[in-house]
Amino acid sequence: MYGEYEHTVDAKGRMNFPAKLREEFGEHFFIAKSFNEKCLTVYTEESWNKLRENLKDKPSKIALPIERFLFGSACEAEPDKQGRIAIAPALRAYAEITSEVVVVGLVGRAEIWDKALWEKYNNETTPEDIAGMAEEIGI
């Protein structure tokens, strides 16, 4: 499910994960550092396993740093009865998550951003930037 959802993180690092995304991601998914931005990526169990398989046969000189980055601080998430998930302290620190977050639903995954960083990203990324990227990949 696509969209933007604003939530808060409590003192224990828990936040509500959007109901529409829980329907898509199921009752068990993974949260890891994002490659390109100071945010977190949420993977379905299927996409997480596919990522693991893709790295399995790659040269260790390339795969090992990626594995350390992704898997070293990743956490499994299982929403509780209230739909809350816990985000590990190391992940919150990496993404500079304070108390307000934005969950962004993407194609096959989601991102969790600190609200201030999400707003900064949106203010710095122009429609012209996006149009150039779209043209580059032929859409």
C-alpha cells in the first residue's frame, strides 16, 4: 500500500505501524538501515529472504560489507495486538529518529523516516530532480 503515514515513537522505541501496510507486510517483517538515505527500510519476509539469497553467492569482498551494513543491525518486527512494532535502538540512532516519524509506503517495501528529515528531504528534492530521474529510467 502506498502513502505517507505519520506516527510517534514512544520512550521504548515502539510505534504504530500503519494498518494498510500491516495487511501487505503480514505479521512478520524486517527493518534495516537504508542504503541511500538516513532512514530505515521495511522489507516483507519474502523480499528479505530474496535479498539474503541474492547476496549468498556474490564475492565476499562486495557482499560482506553489504551484509554487515544490512544484517548487522536489522531487526525482526511483529506487530503486537495494538499494531505497534519496536525499532531497535541502533536503527533509531542511524535514522536519527526522535519522537515523530513518517512511514512511506513504496513498491514492495516501506521506509521509516524521522519526520524532520523527511520534510528536509522533500524540501530539497525538486519536481525537476524527479523528472530528470524518471526520464533517465524511461518513465
